[in-house]
Amino acid sequence: MTNHAWEPWRIQRLRQALTMTLQEMAGAVGVTKNTFWRWERGQSKPRAKHLRKMAALELKILSTTAQKGGVTL
């Protein structure tokens, strides 16, 4: 993830691409549902350790999608 990694639109798009609820995504990243909700709305920013976890999830999506011949993010 680059400079815009914590931008709300990208965080929300990642969750949607994974077809996860707020609760599921928060659990996968290691935060509360409220914290993740605030990230998606731009009310707070994720810490580096949470960005790394989201980046790993994003890489899984990109890898799977690339194998199928397209990119969704």
C-alpha cells in the first residue's frame, strides 16, 4: 500500500472486495468494529501494523485476481 493506503475509500473498497462485514474485517486486522468504521469514514487513521495486515489481504486479492486475468482494486 502506498501513501494513500489509509484513505477511507481504499479501506472500504478492500473490505468490499473481500466481501467481509465490518466485524469480520476488524477481526482480521485486529481492531474493534468501531475502529474500523472510523477508518472507513476518515475519522481516524490505521497504525502501521494494521496497514501491513490490510496490505497482506490486498496482496492475496491481487494475486488471485491476476491469476484469473483481471484486477478489481
